[in-house]
Amino acid sequence: MEHLSYRFEHGHRHVPQQAELVGVVSSGNLEVLIEACPQQQACVIEINTAATGFGAIWAAVMTDFNARWLLADVRITINDMGATPAVVSLRLDQAVETLLGQPQGAQA
């Protein structure tokens, strides 16, 4: 298992206090847990993955996700069993859209 951690500063979009869990950890998939958590306006992402050696790809996917949502005071935990970058992006967007009740790009 590899553990990766990312922190994105200066977010402005907050999520409600309830947590949201999407996806399921099984062969080739992942789960994403998003929860409100004081982070000084930052979004903190913790990843546990069975696929080691893909840090640069994870960094690119997380940077792209952050640019889309600019979340603040949020902790995201990802448990991965080898999902593709497209599935990771889909699950992240799905979790945020569910929490916010709005599609990507809508104003908060």
C-alpha cells in the first residue's frame, strides 16, 4: 500500500456538515469519503492505494479536481484498489455533487 497526501490552499466552496461516501473498494475500484473539517480554508486529500508508483498521476488528478471545485475546510479520504484516473475523477465529482446538490461548475 502507498499513502499519498495533498493539501490545496485558498478554497472558497464549503460543503455541508454531513459526510458523503461514494464508491466501493473492490477489484479495480475505489471509495471516496468527503467530510467538512476545519482546515484553514484548505482541502486535504489522503489517498491509500494498492497501486504503488503512480504519485505523479495522482497529483495531476487531484490538482485537476481542486481546480474544478476549490473546496475549503474539507477532508477527503480515498481508498483505492487500482481505479483508473477517469474513475477517480468521476467518484470525486459524484461525491461533491451529492453533498452540494448541484452539478460541477454551478455557483455555490
